[in-house]
Amino acid sequence: LGVIAKLPHNVGALVEGIQDGMRKVITPLGKFDHTSFRSYNTEHKIRPSHGFVDGDLVEQFLDLTVREQDKVVKFAAEFARTEAEVTRNVSSAGDRGWFDRERAVKIVQELNRIH
């Protein structure tokens, strides 16, 4: 059972960044590659998931140690900064300290409530 929700672009980029950071920081169960696991597969082609965030993976952020959360946030901030630059939202991309662990925890907790 899941939820499909439209997020504002800036929040979506941060959550997608958290997901990307989680993929890099945690070891998945059974050592299955998360990107491959969530890909669209048929006998003719394999396409990576696009435009969706795995809420279960993102929620695991709350279970990490502070040190692991900091690592995820570092990846997430870089991912979101790149997204902001691509969409020319340079004001948020240029601010140092615009995304930190406390903000990430707050975002994930808020999303967890609607899930």
C-alpha cells in the first residue's frame, strides 16, 4: 500500500536527494541494488524508475545514526543543488547551509505522517 502525492518541486528535489543519499549510505537487505530493484522490467527492456520516490527507503532515514544522517544530507544537498541549478533556481542553490540534517528530519517526519 502506498501513497501518490505531488510535492512542490523544491521539496521533491530534497526528498529525491535523500533517497539518492540513502542508496549510497546504507547497505540494502540482501545486497540488492535499490535502483535495479525499483526499475521497470519487461522481457524486452529495463527502464529506471523516474519521477517517483520510494517512501519506505526515505523513511529509513529516521532510523539512521546522526553520523549516517549527516552523510545522507551531504549527498542530498548536492543532488538538490544540482536540480536547482538545472531549473535555474539559483537562489536556493547558492545559499550555504540551506539544507541540513534538522531540515531533512523535519521533511521526512512530515511525509511520514501522510503515509
